[in-house]
Amino acid sequence: MRIKFAALSIALIFFFFQVDGVGFENKIILKINNQIVTSLDLENEINYLLTLNPNLKTLSKKEIKDISKKSIIKEKIKQAEIEKFFSNPKVPKEYLEQLLKNIYTKIGLSNLEDFKNYLKLNNIKYKNVSKKIETEALWNELIVIKFSSKIKINEVELKQKVFDLRNKSSKSYLMSEIFFEIDSNEDLNKKYNEITEMIKKNGFDNAALKYSISQTSNLGGKLDWISENSLNSEIKKIIESTLVNEFTKPINVSGGFLILKINEIKITKNKVDENKELNRLIRISKNNQLSQYSKIHFNKIKKDIQINEI
């Protein structure tokens, strides 16, 4: 199958790196269908998460291990599905580098070379990072191919939004997210209270690492700047009443519940190129829907995966 790599911004990437294994007993700790996970794999993942999220050190060793196992399981499940769907696929270099940029800018680095040096200082092999980025890119492309035909765009509504933008100021929000599900026997309020206690004790980023099932979880739930015009009416109304450094109550969205934290707010005067703005809103709407399909598809295939702890 020829892969076009449509622009899909649902991204966040899981990394893998090598650590010095001298004197480290390596044993199988998990089996995910026919894939194995070793104690060294887990140690690598723990070290990665600690490197990119220093606040993780405030958690207990058990919590850090649980978070790292969750990250590895996500990745292995995606890899298995990708192998079923594609045959020897290749990801364009430019696309990989853009995904890398999405990561290193979030940790305060300005270019790829600085990122490579940062990885090297932390004993992370760049080729392994690239491999993991490729997995995420292929997963995103798989979602595009499988679900693009199901995307619905209300251009009339979006054109009205563009019209309303003219000669007005608008807010943009720098936010973090926790996207979670509850089992049929779980109570939403109890789950929310549990997450809230974690946020108060260890910070929102650590709570995202532990509880969020979104692709943003490995970077503490951090999102890019989002214009208020890109938000649906329900979320916009909730966000407007949320102050900086505060977080929302659970918002019922497709596939689960969303908690949003406001990190910063900025106000800008709109200078609207109507065609560009309409295309931007269409792209955001497509990506939001594809993101939901990604979560739904992942949960569906996970049900058929055998996960055994050794």
C-alpha cells in the first residue's frame, strides 16, 4: 500500500532509549500477544519518562513503573496493528523531522541538532527515537486511511465562524489535558476525585502521565496553543469560566472524559484571511474527529490483545 502521509496533528510520540545494562538482570516481565517486554525495556521507559518529565520523580516507584508499563503496552499494541495493515512502509524524512520538532519545542529546544545533543547527554540513541516516531506516524496514517471517509465537516457553520472573526479580538489558550475512561462499574465522581487528589499532590503533568490515555500523556498532557474559535461551543463555555492554573471538571466527549488545565491565555486582534482561516478550521475539525477515531480504534483492538504479566 502506498502511503501519502496526510497531515494529521493528533500526535504525540513515544520514545525508546538504551541505558547501561551492566550488572542489570534482564528478564521477561510482560507478554503482549507474541511480543515480549523485558525488565530492561521497562527501565529504559522509566528513564525516558524521567528525562522528559523531571517532576515524575515525586511519584512512588510503583506509580512510575505502572505509568511506564502503560506506555509500553500502548506502543506494542500499535506496532502489532501497523504490521497487519502495512507492508514494509517508509515514512518521509521531512514528516519525521516535523514530528520531532513537535516534541523538542515542547521541552524548550530550538532545533534538531540541539535535540540530538540532548538525547546523547541522556544516553538516548537518536535512531531509536526515530524508530518510535515512525511507529506513531504510521499509526496516524493508518487512522487517516481507515476513517477519513467517516469525517463530516459542516462548512456552513465554519464559514459563519470565520465571518464572526472579522475585526474582533480573540483568546488563545495554552492548555494541558487528561483524557480518561471509566469502566461500567466505576463511579465518575470517585474517579475525578482520585485524579484531583493526584493533581494537588503531584501536579497536573504527573496526573496526566498516570491517568490520561491520550497520546499527549507522555509529555504531561501538554497541548499547543488553541484558539477559542477552534473549540466547540460546550468546551468554549467551560474554558471561558476557568482561570489560569485552574482545571475543569470532567467534560463528556466522544470515547471518554476530558479534564483541561489552563496554563496561559493570550488575546490577539484578528486579521483574517478568510480562505486560510476556513481551511484551518476544516483541518482542525478533521483532526479532532480523527483523534476520536484513533482512541476508539485503539480501545477496540486492545480488547483482542492478550496482556500477561510474568
